[in-house]
Amino acid sequence: MVSNDLRRPGAYRCSIPPVLVDCAISLIEQRPLVSLSEFEFSPYAQKRQKIEALLRRAGGKMKNSDLLRNSGMVAADYNAVLQTAKDAGILVVEEVNRAGTNQTSKIVRLL
């Protein structure tokens, strides 16, 4: 049986100050607790997520060769995932000249 106190309007009000509620809302808006992309289970999505996580952990950019090595993927899969992510606008691959040589390095950077 529900008591009469709970039936009256406003019985469920909480005593949290509005400033704390605003703070909590802004934190959730800035960084959602769960990202929907975490629930992708296709092999491609898992590989793309792995590359994105490695890049985020490295501050948003890495040398292509280091990223390939750290991903643990075979080159064909890695290149396919990288190309698709580039086409989707998730990342870019930039060529950077090495100082004092005629060689270039490829840098993968998150957008």
C-alpha cells in the first residue's frame, strides 16, 4: 500500500542543489558515458576501433609503420581499414619529409 505522503504532488523532489545537477548534465554532454560505436561487432568495426584507440592513446597521431605494428593486423587488412576510415573522414594520412633526406614518412592523424 502506498502511503498518502507519496501521493501528494512534489513528494519525489530531491534535495540536490541545482548547481550540482547542472554540473552533472554538462559533464554527460561533454563525454557520454557510453558510445554507441562501442557496440559494433563486425570485424571491420572492431579493427577500426582498435586503430582509433591506438591513435587516441598516442595523442591523435602516429607514424604509419608504428600504427601498423601496434595494431597487430596484416598489412592488407590494415590498409583496407585505413582507406575506408579515410573515405569516411575519420582520419587522414599525411606525408612528411624527413629532415636532411629525400625520404618521407607517413603520419596517420585523427580528425
